[in-house]
Amino acid sequence: MSTDKRLPTLGEVLFVLIAFVSIMFLFVVQFEIPIQLALLTTWFVIMIVGLRIGYSYAEMQQGILKGITDGLEAVLILICVGALIGTWIAGGIVPSIIYYGLSIIHPSIFLLAAFIICAITSLATGTSFGSAGTAGIAMMGIGISFGFPVALVAGAVISGCYVGDKLSPLSDTTVMTASLSKVNVIEHIKSMLFVSGPAFVIAGILFLITGFFFIDSSGTIEQAEATMASLNDFFQINWYMLIPAAIVIALLILKKPSIPVILFGALLGSIWAYLFQDVALLDAIKGLYSGNSIDSGVDFIDNLLNRGGIVFMLDVIALILFALGVGGLMEQTGILKVICIKLLSWADNAGKTTISTILAGFFGNFFGGAAYVSVITASKITEENYDRLNIDRRILSRNTEAGGTVTTPMVPWSDGGVFMATTLGVSTIAYLPFLWFNFLVIAISILYGFTNKFIWYTKPEEKTEEQDSERALP
């Protein structure tokens, strides 16, 4: 085979993109074939184009392996969080959080409380996955007990979880984005506050108003009391059930490595299950792999609490590996580069540049299947335009988070989308309309771009007096 290689034409890129969307629709919607097979089939479509433009199979395999390697940390975290979910349920940690939450949170403010609690947890720990797998599951239990639709509760939970994922200095995507954009991580966070602050306040108000007008408090109190009674029947509920959660959060706040800390928390869950929940020692250890299993006779409690364990994440892991492979193939064969060139030629001002970065991040999630891929595509595909237009790289890093991090749970086959849907028991399409914080971050970022508000430049002498006054961060 000839070693001459070329970039794919726009027609070949469009063929891949259309084929990707068509395969997803036919496999998942039309024939209900597992999405993992749809992604695997997409590999071969991209390989056909790769062979046509001069790549050997060995070269494309290297692209697949690189794509998977780039996202392996997320896979390892998924494994650890799966183990933690199972043992924290069996050990009474999550049931205790649900029980105490039902006793102190009023139904009318529940959505706001769920949003804020998950935001605080994610800010303190730096992980949206860990926050959803612990506080998120507890908030789902409380919300369902109050009679809220599961999709609405999931929207509040995920919105809160991604506050910390994009803002916390402990978050891997926050640090990675700052590094890729060549911006100090604290300056990166300060820049994001101009977007995330208003988005957080507006989303909080929306969740508060929705909670006030959505439910009948008298009816939900009865449901909550029934749930509390059922939890009391099957778990020992006490304040010291919360100790493992406090330890894990404290260790993460102290910037200890996420993977060993989460695994240590999972082990504590097994110990608590043995010591306080009358679970046999061997079964408590097995729970790390197999998760929790109870038969309470209450359907929603069984559906909520019969989950977790490493085995709970195996389908998710397979899906993410195939999605990462798609991203690696697109990178290796130049498909993403062609998209980059088109975006660069179109974006000639701050507003268009903002949109191009957000689109590049979304493409990374849509075709690469992982937040790690999305922040790479968003920052590297569009960084040239920021330098050409003399736009401060803090805007690049801020927009990268808006296009990469917060769009991750919006894509059903991305690592974030699959994890949230699996962990919370709600499909991505169902909770998507309620990701109010995420959508607000995107909308406010675009608004700033086209109004030139909070857009800073590296050459202030070439800008207007008004822009000069806005350049310096407070």
C-alpha cells in the first residue's frame, strides 16, 4: 500500500459524520441494538475512509490505542466509583443520607437543595462522578420520595455535580483545561466565575421556583414518611453511618489522589456493612464487585438501592472504550483536523470564536466519548484563533470548559452521559432538558462573546476605551 497520506476531503468528513449519526439512530432507536455495537461499527466506517486516504490498519490501530489511553483515567475512576456505590449502599451510608435528608429538607425547596448540595460536594471533591454516585443517589431517593419526576431530580443533581467539575481546583478537567490552554489554574477559575456565577444563581432560582409550584407538600410528606419507615426496616440508620463519607470528602479536599481515596471509601463501606448492617464479612467484601442487593418490597427503593459494584460499570466501561476508539480514529485520520480548519476560517471575532470552541468541545464528546477528549479538541483546535485575534487565553480556557466539560452529560454515549444515566437510573434524553446550569453556561459564554463583555485582550492599546476598562480582572 502507498505510504502517501492526505487529509480527508470535506465530503469524506461529512460521510463519516452522517454515517455516525445514522448508525446511532438505526442501532439504538430503530432496532434497539446495544449502543456499544453501534460505536464498534463506526470504527469500520472510519477505517474505510482511513484506508482510502493512505493510512494502514496498523497506523489506525495506533490511533485507537492512543484514544483509549487518553481516557483511561476516567475508566479507572468509573471502576472505583462503582465499587464505592455498592458498598456505601450496603453499609447504610447512602440510606442514612436519604433518611436524614427526608427529615430536614422541605419538599418546596428540595430541587434547590439538591442542586446546592451536589454543587458543594463536587466543589469539595472535584469529581462529578463521585458526587453523583454518593450525594446524587441520595438526592434521587429523596426527590422520588417527595414525588418529583426522576428526570427533573436528575437534572438538578447533574447540574450541581458539574458546578464543581468545571470550577474546583481539585477537578482533573479544570486542571487539564488550564494546562492545555497555558493558563494559571487560579486565573482560569477566576475567569470562569464570570460565567458560572450568573449561571449558578439563575439555575438556582429556576429550581427554587419549580419546587414551589410543582408539588403538593401535604401529599409528599406522607410519601417521605413511608420511605423513611422502609429504610429503617432494612438498614441501621445512625449518625456514624456518615463517617466514611466525611473521611472521603476530607481526603479529597486535602488533594489526595482520587482513585486510592475512592477505593479506600469503598473499603470503608464494606467494613460498615459488616459492622453495622449485619452483612456477612465475605458478602461485604464481594459487594465491592457485585454491588448491593435487597428485596424491600418497595419498588422504588429496590430500583434505587440495588446497584453499584464493579460489575455495575462493565457495560459502561465497554461503551466508553469504544467511544474513545472512535475519537482516536478521527484524530489519527485527520477528520478532526479538517473540522478544525473549517472552524478557523469561519471564526473572525470573539463571538464566532466562542461558538467554534464550544462546538469543538461538543464534537469531542459526541465523536470522542469523553470529557478528556473534548477539552483537548476544544483547546487545541481553536487556540490559534485566540492568538490571531489577540484574545486572552483565559477566554480560551473558559470557553473550553463551556464546550467540553459541561456538554459531557448531554451525549448519551460519552463517559459522563453514560455514567449519569446508569448511576441515577434516568436516560440522557430524559434528563437533558433539565440541565439548566449547563445550558446557562453555554448561553452566557456566547452572550459575552458577541457583546464583548468580560472578553480580555493581550494588546489593550488596539482596543476601545470601554474594552480597556473591562480587561483587568478584579
